[in-house]
Amino acid sequence: MLFHDSLPLLRDRDFASLRRRGEDDGYLFFRGLLPEQDVLRVRADLLRVVENHGWRTPGQEALDDRIDLEALDRIDESRMRTDIGVSAEAYENVQKLQSFHALPHHPRLIDLYHGLFDDEVLVLAMKIARMVTAHHAVATTPPHQDFPHIQGSRDTWTCWFPLGDCPRSMGPLSVLRGSHRHGYIPVEPAPGAGGLAVRLCPGEEQWVEGDFHTGDVLTFPCFTVHKALPSRFRDRIRLSLDVRFQPASDPIDEKSLRPHANLDWEEVYADWTTDDLKYYWRHQSPTLATWDDKYKQPGPRIC
């Protein structure tokens, strides 16, 4: 089953229909929501980090994504961010990029979630870049829900988009249509980002997927089951962003206000040229929620 494009509803400002579609399907997909040049600017910055670490194949165009897998695969597993796809050091360099943190605040995204929530929008400070490679320690992300990992508001939505064209052969996300209606689904340990997979019942096969072009955006509530498709290309790196949005009046877990790396915010901000997004969430005075470890513990599921 292929994604249903909801951009016409957004252009018509029909947020009531968007909410209904989200409630029915557990996802919304928007073809060309973000301007290509804004997305490609961040892509270029991430590829520059890859090149600085010596993993990019020489002699290609500036935005091409071919990597030297042999060089990358020589990185010891202990130095890898296996949930990301590159070394911890390289990922820290990405987390310091001002462009990486700025893109999720794009007016088109804020406008979308303001309409969905009918509330002021809080962009979670913890923003994630996926830089998926075929390093021997990296596994494809298993079917999972985001709520056990982020908690806080149950009305949090994930926003996922690739930094460049990403056909199904490159391994974009796929969502299990309607799965959000089950609420929290018990988990079991699994390889891949997050280390947990939901326990699916036989016949739960309404997976929705599609080819992504630069600027396309997929978003879904935190209880929607989703996974990554496997990439067929061992010599290419798949670049994407995971960002979460929630109503500003809802509680947020404190972990979502930290960098997604072993850094503090002053280290992240060290080379930024402007101050407008530094500690932006403090102006909204979010209410902190309590983390509950039970949501990351394995448990039975009755089908």
C-alpha cells in the first residue's frame, strides 16, 4: 500500500480533514512540503562531516552519497553510534551544526503542527539525524513505537524526512496503518535503532510505504508502529531527520530537552552565528513529565 498524499488538504487549510485522516490512518504524508534548497543545504553539511572523516568516495558531485565502505567498516564497533550509522565522534559534529537544528523550525512545519494541535507548538530539542550505512554493526530499524523512547505527551508526533531523494530501495520508513489505535504495544529486545521491537500479531500487514523525493515529509503519532525498509545499496549513506513535535501545553520528558549525543548545549552552540534558537524551549516553560521505565520492558501481548 502506498502513502496517500495529504498536501492538497494542507494547501486548503483543511485541518479538520487532516486530523480525521491522521486518526484513521495513523500517519500523514506530504509530497514536497519543504523547499528542496533548504533540505539540500543540510544534506551538504552532513556530507561534509562524512567527507571530513574520510568515508566519502572521492570524485563525485557535492550532494552525492557514495561512501568508502571499507574505510567506514574499519571503525571499531565500540566507536560507532550503531543507532545512527557512523562514529560517535562524527555524530557529535553533526549535532553541532546550526543548520541541522534550524531546519525542524521551518515555518511550513510549525504551521502544519499548529493546525493539527490547535495549540502553540513545541519542537522537542532532541533532534536526531540518521546516517544509515552498511557498517557491519548497523542493523535495520525494527518495527516499533516512539512513545516508549520519548514518553512525555501522548500527543507527540514524529516528523521524518530524508535529506535528498530516497526511493524504497534506499530504505526509508514504512508505517503500519491504523496501529496507533492499539495504544502502547509491549516490546521485546531487537537489533537496530532503539533496541526494541513491538510484538505484532499474525495478520498485521497493512504496511504503507513509498518513494520519497527531496522535500517530502512523513509524520505520525507516537503510538504508530513504523520501521525502516532495508537498503539495497552497501556503498551509499541514507541521510534523514527524526524530529518530534507536541502541543506546548502538554508535559515533556526532560530527556527530550537534551542533545542526542554526549554533549551539553554549550558545546552544541559553540560555533553558531546567531542566538535565536539557543534554549528556545525555555521561553515556552514546558512542564516536565516523569519517565516510566515500564514502557521499555518486555511484556506479553494478547492477540
